Amino acid sequence: QVQLAESGGGLVQAGGSLRLSCAASGNIETWTMGWYRQAPGNERELVAAITGGGVTNYADSVKGRFTISRDNLPHMVYLQLNSLKPEDTAVYYCNLYPPRSKVWGQGTQVTVSS
């Protein structure tokens, strides 16, 4: 069972940037991976996804501001967050797409102040 560990979150002012990282314990080269987020009181939602071949897809709310990417050695998935807004405040998680329930990690908190 692959394990995923997210990092890179923090507190940033509106308009700022962050880069989130997701380290995988195993070979995820051929898997479609996603970044998800969950704000207080909201359900977890898909933010961005990337196939093994590098094809990307984004939620409308982040299109043009966030960029998902991946490296295969080491097995990493990244999410570049630019032009951050207070409504981007959430805990961000990586997982496969579709997600596997046993793979959820602790996530990384992103807080955007106005």
C-alpha cells in the first residue's frame, strides 16, 4: 500500500504563492494523482489531477492559478499555488484519482489572510 506525505503549507497573504509537495513511498509512475482540499464545514474536493503521462485537469475555481506537476524519480507530486485567495484556505491532501480511502495522509494546512 503506497503511503503519501504532504508538505509545504503555511500562512500567506492574499496574492501570495506556495508550493506543496507530496512524497510517495512507492512507484506511482503510471497512476493518475490528484490534489484535494477540505475547508472547515465543507466536503473534500478535487483541486487538480495529473495522469501518468502528464495530462492535467483543474477545478474551475483554481484554473489559471494552480499548477500540478510530478517527478517520477523521486516519486513526487507538486502543486504550485499562485494568486492565492482567502477562499483557498483549507487542508490540502494528495491521493490517487479516484482517491483510495486507505491512502489519505495528514494533509498540509494552507491559510490565506486577506
